[in-house]
Amino acid sequence: MRAWNGEGNLLDLLKADPDVSKALPAAKLEAMFDLGYHLKQVDTIFKRSSAVSRQAASSCERKKTVFACDFPRIQSRFFG
């Protein structure tokens, strides 16, 4: 809750907590907070979503279904 209340960032607060420090060394904590690890597949995800969008658009032409036609518009709302 301290991090939510703006009393520091979560990583620093965890490193300073003696109970957490006993269980996890600082290097392990830092690895858990590494954004590079968590975002490493983001490019692949966006490429796949673009392929799905193109597939839905072509499906829209064939099927004329509401969901298939709306999917690219819905996707653009969430992914820019």
C-alpha cells in the first residue's frame, strides 16, 4: 500500500523490507522488475494482431458478418 500511496517505488520498498530481503536477494528482485523481460514479445504480439486484423477484414468481405467487419475497428481502439 505504501507504493500506491506514493511513499516510494515498489522495488525499493521491497528491497528495504527485511522479510523480503531474507527470501529474495536484490538481484532476483531487480530481475523480476525488468520490463525488457516482460515486453520482449510485444513486437510478435502486434505482428500477430495485425495478421488477425487483415484476416478479419478479408473475412468481412466474404461473410459480411458484423463481428468480422467490426474487428479491425475494435482492434484499433485498443492498439492504436
